[in-house]
Amino acid sequence: MKNVTSDEEFRQLRRLAEKTPQEWIAQERFETAPVRTEDGNVYPCVGVFTVNGKFAGIYGRASRTPLVNQDAQDVAVLLRNVGNRGDQ
């Protein structure tokens, strides 16, 4: 991610992607608004697990930078089903 990784790291990652393109996917860049916490700002990420192309669950991660990578922290994702409880 240009302007988030160092120039050298960006070049290394680009070379890896060119060498093994089958291991990479392209994603359009988007901006994520940081969430303020007691420990400073974090950038949230919510993703979906699939098994054989079918929904299997969700996950959450939080990172100190807009690039959510192996250094990000796992976070709980809580959902409330308001349809069965009658509250809004």
C-alpha cells in the first residue's frame, strides 16, 4: 500500500507479486476512518470466512496503521439480532 508502507517494502512486495501472481489478488484502495480508543487510534477491519464458497463466519481485526496486516490485533465482532427481541 503506497504511502503506508516504506518505499523499499512496497518494491519488495511488488516483486513478490510479479514473481508469484497466483498468490495475490488486487483490491481497490479505500479509506478507513480510524476509531479512537483509550490506547490511541486504530483502523478496523471486518472480514468474512467462507468454506467452499459458503458463508462460515466473520472476523474482526484492528491495526495501528491503515494497512491491516500480520501485526493487527484480533477483535471481537458482536451482533445483535433485534428482530427477535422487539427492541430497536
